[in-house]
Amino acid sequence: MEGKLGPEDLGSLLTDLLIEMGLQRADSVLPGLALSLSEGWALVELNRAGTVHQQHIATRLQLEKSSASRLLAGLERRGWLTRERDPANRRYYRLALTAEGRAVADHIEEHLHERHARILARLDDRERTALAVGISALARAMRETTAHAGTATASHDHGQERSTSTRPA
């Protein structure tokens, strides 16, 4: 693409990327295994992080607490995850993969590694460099935009509290 990239161009490029990645298909994470993208990423994250609190997965995958809880309960029902109350703080669940869960996560990571190697093999060095710079910059800009939106929302909410608390009774 040449010229200046506008918001509609970015939207179109991201849509094309997501479609090519197959993220709309349940079997795209691991062909032959009915697994949602969120379930796959949760397994991979747990495989990489080891035993973590449930909130770690919710934060890492940017899921609401209730969504993360349902997702993790499903992984537990499949026998891929154990959830136990943290003895140090009973309000939290500690999560760990079972041996079967680690095997599934390893298989997902192996599949993704092989797929990414095939994709990168189709790019020359200049394209790989541009891709690394572009994706890193895009991810940073998205994080900053999300953080700014959260700050703006918190400021707005705080302003609302202040304005309602100063109202006469």
C-alpha cells in the first residue's frame, strides 16, 4: 500500500488480516480440535506462565471477570485445567494446567510456530523488518489508546461522582 494510511484503510487491513488468520473459525487454533480462540490463548498463556491467579488470565486476555470465569470453567470441565482457592487469599483462584492441558497447549504452540515459519518464509528480509516495526508500533498505539480511553473513562466517572456528591439534598 502506498500513500497515507487512513482509519478506513487500517480497518480494512485489520479485517483482511483477521480473516486470513482464520480467527472466525473455531478450528483455526488447532485443526481438528473444537477450541475457541480465547480457550487456545488461555491454554498457551497458562503453559507459559505456570500457576497463576484467575485474574491474570482475565487481564492478559482482556476479558471481563465473568467471561474469564466461564472460559476457565469450560477448560476445567474438559480436564485441561485445575482451579483451586488460593490458601493465602481465599477470594482468588489459582490455575494450573493438567498434563492433558499442557499437551494441548504444547500442540497449539507447535502448530502456531510451524504456521508462522511458513508465513515468514514467504517474506523477504525487508518485508520481515517492516512487519516487525509495523506490528510493534501498532500494538503500542493500541495499548496507548486503550490506556488513554480507560483514563478518560475513570476521569469522567470521577467527575460524575464529584458532581453528584456536591448536589444539595
